[in-house]
Amino acid sequence: MLKAQITVTLKQSILDPQGSAVEKSLRSMGYPIEAVRIGKFMEVRLAEDNVAKANEIVQEICHKLLSNPVIETYHYTLEQEHQKEVEA
Amino acid sequence: MLKAQITVTLKQSILDPQGSAVEKSLRSMGYPIEAVRIGKFMEVRLAEDNVAKANEIVQEICHKLLSNPVIETYHYTLEQEHQKEVEA
């Protein structure tokens, strides 16, 4: 089983009102903040052990469902998930 | 300037209806998906160069504003941000 950790963020040129709001809140609380950008984080467990196939699937679902390629970009990492083995 | 990349996710014991919805959609599209969990991703640029102080700030803002410690956990990485230098 492979686990993909996906982050979807707005492209740099796209305004991020949610990030601006958090930025202002943090500044008003007195923290030395320069900028905040907010995105989504997704953890997808795949019933697939072939890394090449899993890469294909993740890219496809990012394009089709998890991100909007017009305004967003995505990054992901794939890792083998170690299942706990229970001894009898 | 330091950049913190923060992911905030629901604790394992907390139901994630948004993740379940995405999981069902992906399965109905024919992808071999086991599970999906959805969280938030935040990139915070700090006007602070001291790593120890930056760590303190990030942990504080995660507790106070960016996550709800009752139902969520957070992870973050801190890295030096290289600013482009423009030569005159």
C-alpha cells in the first residue's frame, strides 16, 4: 500500500484572501509575520504497490478532482506505508 | 527570513466527512483508493532569522490560531528562505 501526501496551493499570481486574513490576525497579535498563504493538504492511501502506477494515479486525480489547474498547483510525495503486523 | 510549512490534520479518531466524500468520488471514478484524509496547508513567512525563536513562534501560532488542539494535530518544517538578490 502506498500513501500519497498532496499539497494543493494557489498559484503565486492568484490572490489568497484567506491567507491575508490570517496574516492580519497574526500581525495584530504581535507576531513578526511577512506573509501567509493557505492551501489544502490531502493524504491518500492507494490500494496499489507499483510506484510508477501510483504516480500516474496521483497525477490524474490531482488534475481531475483534487486541484483546479487553472488557479492551483500541487506537489506530492509518495511513500510505502508500513502496516503493523500482528503476530498470532 | 524563515519559512514555515505547516500541515494541520484532524486527529485519527475524529471523523473526516470531507475526506470520505472525496474517497467515495474517487472510488466511483474507478481509482484504487483505500482512504482519504483532508487537512489544511499553510505557508508562513516570518520576519525572524533566529531558528529557536521562529520555532517558538510557529508552535504558539499553531496552538492559538492555526489549529484547534482539541480535534487537530499539526506538523511543520522550517527552512531558510533565500531571497533573490538583485545586483545594481
